[in-house]
Amino acid sequence: MRRIDLITTEVQTVKWFMDRIKSDTLIIDHSFQRKFVWGIKEQVRLIETILLGFSIPEIYIWMTETDPDTGDSTYSLVDGQQRLSTVKDFLSGKFKLHSGYLNDVESNKYANKKFSELDPEDKKAIWDYPFSTRVIKREIKEEDIIKMFLRLNSTDKQLNPQELRNAEFSGLFIKLADEISEQPFWEKHKVFSSSQIRRMTDIEFISQILIFLREGITGETTQKYLNSVYDKYNEKYDEYENDKEIFLRMIVEMEMIMELSKENADLLSKKTHLYSFLIIIYFMIEKGLDISKYHEKISVFVNCYNNPNEDFSISTDEKSLIRDYKNYVLEGTQSKARRIARVRVLKSYLNI
């Protein structure tokens, strides 16, 4: 039987979906999509679209099992997490329809209202809104679901390479990257914008640090190479606990350096510098060095980097190294050679 014969198209209302989420018979599967990260603008625009009666892209659900006694089926949400989570949050009063994000003159009557403040007819319109729904029968295997999801999103260009990796790989490597992304450090220092988090830029950045821990700084940074490393550690990742422990310590040490001054925090929260200094911290940890003894010298580095024309009490060689580092930043941030050069300069500057 062809796969297409195991997929049906149905129309299900918002009420149908909300009831199943509430009863835990519709499970949001994060192996396909990441946790909910839409911003308020996207949320408001979606609810506006529903209220105006415009169409929304199809939702894909996978029938995973059926209770033989009751006939009730359980589904896994393959594609549509952002849409359903937004509707659920609006219905529960978690946000209002901010006027600045409404995009149609007809929407003025909804401006700045929560769900509870809408007219009865508008409330009914939301509950009754019909989602075009692709139901994938349970006979289809999970690996075929993943292939379908990848093809769906690679065809319409919705997903970037890291988002596609998130759907394709489910091993400990990507799980560790996701776990580390939940650390408060990233949000506190605003390393990634909300849109970057939504597009999984943070997961890709963290993955590159994890790749360094496994492959060294000579590892490539191309998407093809990232895919190969994900594949390599997807089934077996014996270093999981060790890498997790050392990465978390690297973050703690980085936090202490950034908290020394606003200048440190502002510069070192930039991804290019953050990558370089996290690698340096790793080498310090491996050598058993007391990193606190280098705090002052790192702060001087930051000040000199930001204010090259000021007179700092450092040697000519140290000033030259800081200029070299800046040149390597300007010449290309993602280049493997530049990454190696920046770390080499930092090692020389700190004498490690």
C-alpha cells in the first residue's frame, strides 16, 4: 500500500483540538518541532487570521494508538505546534490582541482584547474555526513520519538546516544541546534574540561547542559537517555526561567573567567572542588553572578591544595581540581558520 493511502484529510475544529490537548490524547512531539517560542506578534497575527476567517496551513497529526475497549485514539502532533499552542494560550487569557500587531482594518474591534473580552459571536468563531488536518494512520512507521516532515518543510523552505536536524535526529547529542539551551545564562545575557531561538540558532551554536569538545577546534563549521557529527553521535554518545559537566562549568566560569563589568557582559555576549572565550575557558579547565586569577587580564583585554585609542598599562606585544584578535573578528567570524587564529591569540595573550 502506498503511504499516501494511509493519510487522510479531515476538517477538525479548534474545539476538537483543545479537547484532545486537555485530555492528553493529542501529544506535542518535540522530536519534530521545538518547544513553543513564537513571539507576541506572531501570536496576535494568527488569532487575527482565525477571527477574519482566513485559511491557515494544514496541521499534521499521527494516530499512534487506539484503545481497543473505548475506540478512543491518541495522536502525536507532527506539524502545527506553534498554531495550536497560540490558540490554547489565547483561550486561557495569556495574551491580548495588541493593536500594534493587528494587520487589517477590520480587526480594530478586536484591539487590545483578551478572549474573555470578545463578543460572543467572535468567541464562537474561534471555537468553530476549521483546521484542515492531515491524519497519518498508525501503520506508518516513525522513520517515515520523519522523512515526510523533512520533505514537507524542505519543500516550502520553512525550516533552516538546524530545524531540519532537530526533526531528523533524536539521540543524546541533540538532547544535550537542547538541555544546555535551557540554562538561564543565555537569556540573562541576551545571547540570542527570540527569533533566533525560534529558528534554533542557539541549538546550533551550542552544538558547535559540543563538536569542539568531541572533534577539537579543527572541526569544520559547514552545515554538511554538522550533519555528519549529528549522525556520528546520534546512536552512541558515551561522552554525554562528561561533556555536559564540563560545558556547564564553562558557562559558570563565563558568567563570573561577564559579571565583572557591563563592558565584559556586552562584548562577551556576542556569539563570536563568546565562542572564542568559552574555548579558552575549556583549555584553562583542562590545565587545572585558577580562572579567577585571569579575570583582571580578561577585563583589560575587553577594555582595550573597545577603546583601542586609550592608553592602557599593558605591553606593546599585548596591544598587538588584541589588534590581531580584532582583525580576525573583522575578517570572518565563521571561518575555521579565523576561529583557530582567535583562540591562538587569546592563548598567547593570557599565557596559557
